[in-house]
Amino acid sequence: MDETTIDRATYDELRDTAGSEFVVELVDTFLVEAPRLIDELRSAYDKRDADVFRRSAHSLKSNGNTFGARTFAAMAKDLELGGFGPVVAAGGAPLDALAAEYGRVAAALSELRNA
Amino acid sequence: MREVRHGTARLLVVDDNKVNRLLLTRSLELQGHSVASAENGRVALEMLRRENFDCLLLDMEMPEMDGFQVLEVLVADLHLRDLPVIVTSSLEGIETVVRCLELGAEDYLPKPVNPVLLKARLGASLEKKRLRDQQKEWMRRFATREVAQDLQESGFALGGKRIRATVMFSDIRGFTGLSETQTPEETIELLNTYYTLMFDAISGHGGIVTLMAADGLMAVFGAPLPQPDPCHSAVRTALEMLDTIDLFNLERDAAKKPQIKIGIGIASGDMVAGYAGTNERAAYTCIGDTVNLAARLESHTKVAGRPILIDNATNAAIVDRLGTESLGQVPIRGKAKPVDVYSVNRDQKA
């Protein structure tokens, strides 16, 4: 697993402080919530709804940081702070990139969860 | 108000993000606290108004009602503004932290929340709340809820302001003679029971007791917080006090103890209300002609042989609702001219 997908030190610390069983529950919740938030982000982009766009990106950034998903969190942070202007300029590419990175994060977390 | 026992507190976590909500709840539960959660500010405020919490852990970026709006509502709410709030947020920029603190947040923790830092900050906030609650409890015990509220809202300053209110004086008839026939312990017990009964009647009608001296007490209706109908409340209180004393006398009769009788004087009008004393020791009180008149009317109940006497202003405000009888003009000590005095009938139609 690429360390920039999931920072093992962050994930291990989370598991040690919150407990292994609980972290499984937390990962499962993230795997349900994150796709919903990414859809929300896309929909807010389509509707040009700046508030929902910022809030969804903020939420994804926050969760990414919790699990040590550094690249994913950084991408979400750029969207949160940059708004949809740069996304429009890039023809929506940053949203596709975020979704692709989420795929890698989800795979890595699923692997860790079952370890 | 709840007492935080053995470091276990009742906490409310507010966050629209389910992962954050679960994680923070888990961290706090592992520290031994009891935790409830809400998904936005609106739901949180509903819960805070329904249930007592020791501390609020508040996210900022939320739909429906965000954290800033919650802080604004809390600071304006007398019952909730002392609730400690720890903001947990991953909002960027120092200005967010400053704004939260300016809006009354106790502390700010960046997300992901470090459990060790969380424990330390939460412990400090809960300890501050415990001290604040203790101060409020002491103030309530020695000052009455209304005065405590006035102090909390306006702060303490010696001096008064002119207000319109109704004042009541009440006294046990023949108390000195009564004290001589019983032990000091019995007298204290009698006074404590008497005060408890009278306080219930007075506070039940929105009045506050501003003075207790042996068997006498002074109460004010309409200050420090305004009341819609202070004259009516005061007279209703007086009638309830007499009814209560009747019941109390039945008990004393059964215990072969002498009966007690009370006299009550009520007057309404302008007075100066505020804190009198020194900066170290002061009491909320009312002074002025109206107050003197109420005291004189109470004293006159002995002469008139009527338990409740009221002045013209009080009578004018209640006469359409409560039965009174004019005793004509009565010379009152300290007054140049005789004043109109009315006796309140004991038997009132419902």
C-alpha cells in the first residue's frame, strides 16, 4: 500500500486509541458516507451551490485526515478553499481525481479493516 | 444544573459528519462520560432546552444551523449562556478560532481531535463550570432566583433605579410573647416552618423576599424583574398566606401548641430599588414612601383588627377582581395627611 494513500502511523494511532473493533465500525461508516458526500459534491458543482460544495469538501477533508488519507484530504482541502472556480476551469477534472483517489483510499481501508 | 460527579459528565456532541460524531463520542465515552449527539445546530438547541448537559462539543461547518449561529443563540440565552462550549473544527484559518472565542466558546480543538488534548481541555472546562455552578447555587441560596438573575444580567453595582412596584410587609402577631412560652429551639423551628410556607406563597406569585427580621418579612412584586400585575399578585399572595397559616394552625392545634396570627400591609407605587450596603456586603432592597406606607399598614392591622390592609393604589388595581372594604381615611405615622386604607376580604369569589 502506498503510504500517501493511508498514513499507517495515523491509522495505527487511531486504532490503538479508539479500539480495533470500533475502527472497523468507523471505516464501514466512512465507506458508506464518503460516496454520498462525493455525489453531493458533484451535485453541488452541477448546481453551482457554493455552500454545499464547500461543506461536502470540508467533510471529506476532515474524514481523510482522521484515517490518515493524506492525498485525499489534501485534494478535498483544495476544493474546500478553492471553491468550484478552479474545477470549472479544469472541466471538472479535480472531482474525477478526488473520486479516483477515494477508490484507492477505500481499497486500502478495506484491506486494513480485514487485517 | 447538574453536579458533575467523579469526573463523569453529560456531554453533547454536535457534528453533521457521522464519522466525526462517532469518533468523538467514542473518545469521550472511553474517558467515562455519558454522551448524546446531534447532527446539526438546530437539533442540538432542541436537546439543550430539553435536557441538562455539562459541556457542548460543537462543530462549526454544518447544514441548517452552523456552529457560529449556535454560539450566537447560546450567548443570548440566559439559561444556556454559561454552558461551556468546546469547538471542534477543521475549518482553516486563525480568524475562525478568534471568532469562536469572541462568540463565547470556552476552547477550540482542531480536528482530528487528539484524545489527550481533549481530556485536558474538557477537564478544565468542566472544572470551570463546576465552580460557576457552585457560585450560582450560593447566590440562589442567599439572594433569590430573581436577584441572582438580575445580578447575572446587569452585574453588581451599588445604587438604585426608580421603579413602580408593590411592597408587602408581614409580621407574626404577639411573637415576643409566643417566644417566651417556648424553648429557643421551638421558636427557630416555628420560624423556619413559617418562612418556608410564606416563601412558597410569595415566590409562587412571582414576588421576592428582600428582608427577613425575626418574625417579620418584606417582599416585593415587580422588581427586580417586571411583573404584569404586581398589585393583584401581592394581594393574592396575602390571601394564600392567610389560608396557609389557617392550615398550619390546625397542625399546631393538634400538637397543643398556641395558634399564630399574621398581619399584612401592602402598598404600590414609585420606589427606588437596587443594591444597598458596601461593595463587600450588600442586599437587594427597595426604599421610599411606598415602602414606608406598606410597613405602617402592616402595623395598623393590629389597630384595625383586619389581617390584610392595602393602600389606595393597590386597591384601585384590584377592586374589579377582588373584594375589599374601605376603612376610610386613617392617620398614618410619618404621613402629613390621613391616607385611604382598605381591608381585603378573606372570602373571595373564585
